[in-house]
Amino acid sequence: MSTKVNRRQKIRYRIRKKISGSAQTPRFSVFRSNSDIYVQLIDDTNGTTLVAASSRDKDIKAQKGTKSEKSKMVGAAVAAKAIALGLTKCVFDRSGYLYHGRIKAVAEGAREGGLQF
């Protein structure tokens, strides 16, 4: 019997077989909990996180709005940090979540912030 978590894990592994990040084009990894959303830009060749942001950061947590609106702010925050490091391209990793709702909002926020994927 496959639970929701197991199903997502299988999808995650299937995505990760095809997607890998490098120093020039890092992997834009998204994790969604019930209350918050976390985003990292990961260089898989060295196994390091280049940039990270979440809805728990002080400047975003202080804002009022829905979880989707905060997700969009997280995407924009990651994009701003990445562009400060000179990164403009990345590979989007939805981590087994459907490209809908908060995951889509993060992606749109990052695109508006100047990231390309």
C-alpha cells in the first residue's frame, strides 16, 4: 500500500535521476511543510547549498498574507540572493510536489526576481 509520502518519495527519486545542479546552473530545490516553505539553490557536484531562503526568515515572516503570497516572496528573495552571487540560470526541482499552488508561486516569484529555468 502506497502512502502519500511514499508516492512523493518515488516521484522525487524519478525527478532526481534526470535533474542535477552545477556551480553555473544550480538546482532550485523546494520543500513544502504544512506551515512553511523552504528553497535552496544547490550545487550537486560539490554537494553545497549556494543560496537559501524560507518563509521563516524574519523579513518574510513579518509580512501579512496567505501562504501562497509568502511563497512568492520566498521565490523573489532567493532570486535576489542568487543574482547578488552572479547566478541567473537554475534547474527547477519540485521535489515530488505538483506544480500548483505554493510550488507554482515560488517559481513565479523567482522568475519575476530574474532567475531563468
